[in-house]
Amino acid sequence: MKLRKNNFTYEGMNQKNTSLLVIDVVNGCCHKKCEEIEWGISFLKIRKMVPRLKDFIELYRKSFGGLIAFAKIVPWQKEFLTDNINELYKDPRAYYYSDDKTGFSEQFYLVEPQKGDFVFTKNHYDCFTNNGFIKELQGRKIRYLVVCGVFTDGCVLSTVVSGFSRGYNFIILKDLIETTDVKTRQELQKILKKYTFPVMYGKTITSKQFLEEKH
């Protein structure tokens, strides 16, 4: 598959130098059982998005190929997280530890990595805090990252900002990133999709636009 040479994509992209990056599509960020209703945190919009994301992954795999990387989280508890996150969480407003100790929260939600995909675990928001992920990208000479997943204003944002500063080029699939139903976070997401991402960090397009073939 060749990508159209238009405003939607980078002309230098190809199967070898591009990776699809699926961020934190795990139960802890998607499943109804992991919602914190008392904090006003629910994932309804995420659960509506994930089936479309799952379909896109398979279309990407068949039509574009190349590396597909899946990021997942450690148990989101004090003993597994970094010192600065634990320091931040001393503020009641920022506190976000999980009380699930069964491993359910860290399991993938609907999406299923396949043999040959690169799966890695992170203990921070930013995917680039995992050295194995960085080495995988460097070893394959990846320069372009196609991003989807959750949360738009959390781990997606952190990863894009960090990766861009390291010299990577980004395509952000605006219909396949999502955040919690919290009104403020939804409003912030709209700004990120409309202005911050496309103006400062990468081409921000729909998955349909990405998959358009050059005829």
C-alpha cells in the first residue's frame, strides 16, 4: 500500500519506517468495572471508540503492514510507579491509584496483539520511558508513529510530546483517541485535536483518511 501524497500524510512514510502505536487500551482505562463513578470518571465514550480502533488495527495490518506496538500499564499502585507520580498523588486532586490487585486492570480490552507485534509495559504516562520500546524503534529505524488509544489528554499527549522532542514524526488518528467522560477532559481533548496536535506535533487526521489508497 502506498499513502497518498497529500496534506494527510508524510511523503517519506513507508512500511519499514512506520509503526502503529496503540496506547493503553486496557481494562483499567476502558472497562466498566474499572470506572470510578464516585470521582465522576466513566469510560462510555472510550468503549464506543474501541471497537472502531480494533477494526482499524486489522485493516492497518492487512493493507499497510509493518510494526504494530501495543503499550500497556503496570498495576497502577504506589510500589510500581515512579517517584514523581507518587509525589504528585499526594495531592488529593491528582490521586489516581487503582485498588485492583487481580491483574484484571492491566489486561488488554478487546484488542488482541498477534505474533510479531511488540508489546511493552510502562510505569509512567509516556511510552518513551520504556527503554525496550525505544530500542525496538531504533533497531527497526522507525521514524513515523501512527498513534491511537487512551487517554488523549494523558498518555497519548505525554507520548506525542516526548516522542516529538526525540525527533519522531507523528500522525494522530483523531477518531481513534479518546478520554474519560469528564466534561473538562472532553473539552481539553477538543482543543488538542483541533489545535495543539496539528499545529505543534503532527498530522491529525481520521483513520479513514489514513487508509485512503493512492490509485
